[in-house]
Amino acid sequence: MKCYLCGQPATTIYEPTNPFSPKTTCPLCGTYYLEPAFRAQMEHFQSRFGNEAYQKALQHMQQLTQAGLMVFVGNYEAPLTQSDGKYREIQDIIHAIGYQVPTLNKMDR
């Protein structure tokens, strides 16, 4: 399987405790979990802001995973992945690279 962050060959392990987000280890990027909701949010970010912004986001994610185990989640309050890694949501990533996307949750209105 290829690394989501850099496209290089990576090892993917499907753990019984984390059936929705496999553990990916890339020699270049490090080790991370990527939840399906986070991936969908990244695709939306790419469609809204373009490939250059998307590549910046991936590079930031790479830097984070190089520093230690990361879990990229759709929602901090209800993560699908159980790990002792550091949890990050899409907002954490895009704010770090200078983008703002308003939350469209009805509870926030």
C-alpha cells in the first residue's frame, strides 16, 4: 500500500481494535492512523482550496508524523481509533498552514 502523505510504499497493519483506520508506517513519514472521516475532510479541503493548499497540508502532516505516532481523526470527541499517539483533527492541520474553514455544525450556529 502507498503512504497517504507522500505516495511512497508503506506498511499497513489492520488491527482488530482499529478496524476503520489501519496503522500505516512509512520509512519517510513515520507512523500514523488515518480515519475515513479525516480523509473525506481532506478531499473536501483539496476541492475547495486546490492542490497547492492540499500539498501544504500533507507536508504538515508529514512533519507531525516524523515527530511521533499520530492519529488523524474525524472528531476528537468520538474517535474511531484507539491509540496512545497524538490526535489531530482537520482544523488543527489547516489552521497550522494558515487556512480557516468555518465549522458548519448546526450546534455551532
